[in-house]
Amino acid sequence: MRNLLHIGWIVFVVSIAITTDARAEDTFFDSDGVKIRYTDEGHGQPVVLIHGFMATGDMNWRVNGVAKELLKNYRVITLDNRGHGKSDKPIEADDYGEKMAQDVIRLLDHLKIKQAHLVGYSMGGMITLKVAAIAPERMLSGVIGGMGWTPLGPAAKEREGADGRSLPLRACACAFRQLGTTREELLAIKVPLTVVIGEDDSLLKRSVEPLRQARPDIPVVVIAGANHITCVLRPELRQAIVAFLDKQREATAKQSN
């Protein structure tokens, strides 16, 4: 969990190298009273990139070149999750959890997008799987990065390592398990999914292995020598995302012919 809590800070340090030109124009929409910042660029099948805890859309997806690579063939949408970046920051745990998945669905509504590929890392992976469970009709496919299955559960009073964090981040962390899914929901998901995770990520055993046991049909890509933090910056992550999405795009093209 310590790696999970520190990912935003590490990516922030690296993000200093991003030039102003590398960032897309800020745009906002109202998600049931919460202002959410997002970017929308490119053409093709839409891909929504969902960042991890303590990061932002720019930090998680521009530093590592994922957004740039996807822009060659896709319409790329990022958002700053509530509690993060330039989006509003509620301070109650009840304002997080499943409501973060609803933000993604409302963003699709706002952009008049019927279906999109979702790509999430860490907390963003939880959000991706949650959308697959509660609104599968809105997804073309999903990539779950640095995460596996989180069982649905009540909000915690506090999370390990949350001391000293801002009130919004503490509230968000307390609601992580409310972003989870039940076993029944997990088994019912028919959206094409893949998992990408570092070999040295502690969540490989704690979160991905339970997913493998319940859903052995979901492929898992393990990046050698990467942990929860360094995996974000490894080119293999970008390559795995692009390869999976290209495969899904080709499959949908064949179905339409």
C-alpha cells in the first residue's frame, strides 16, 4: 500500500520534464455537482485514460508517452479524478468510491460517446473494473494496470500511510474498497479485459492472483523487474496497452465488415 500511496509523488517529480506544449487544453464538465477537468484530443475510437492515486491525467499518461502513442490512432481523453489535479476535491469518503466510476460514465455522456476503451492504472484500474461491472455497455474494452480485483467492501476509517495527506486524498483512500466489485459482478463481466502489472508489484500477489483464480480467461502481462511505481514509466506498459487496444480495434473492424 505504501507504493500505492507514493506513486503520485514519484510521477510528479518526473512530470517536471514535461513542457507546457505537451499538455492539452484544460476543459471542465459538471459531474453531479463536482467539477471535473478533462482533455480531449485526436481521432478514432475513443480511449479514456484514468490515472492513479495522487497523480493526474497529465502525470500518469503524458510523462510515459502513452497519450502521445495512442494519439496516432485513437481519440484520447484524460481526466483528473475528483480529489486530484484541477478537479474539485470533496472531503467526505462518501463522495468517492463508486462516484469516481460514475464520473467516467458522465464524461462519456458529456462528450456524447456511446462506448470507449478504458485504460486505468492503480486506482484507475479499480475504476476501470468498476465501470465494467456497473456499465459494461459503455465499454469497448479495458486495460487494468497495476491492479487486479478489489472485493467490494465498506469504507475504512483510515488507510495505511494516509497520515499527513490532504483531507480529499484521505477521503478518497478511505473509499477504495467501495470502488471494488463483488465476486458475482466480476464473474459476470463480458467486456474484453487485460491486466498489466510489474513483476515486483506487491499487488501482483494480493490483487492480481485472486483475479486470475476467479477469471483465468483474463490475460495478465507481467513486466519483468518493475514495481508499482516504476511500471508506470516502463515502455513495456505503453507497448502492452497499445497492442491490446489495437487488437480490440481490429476485432471490431472485422465485425462491422
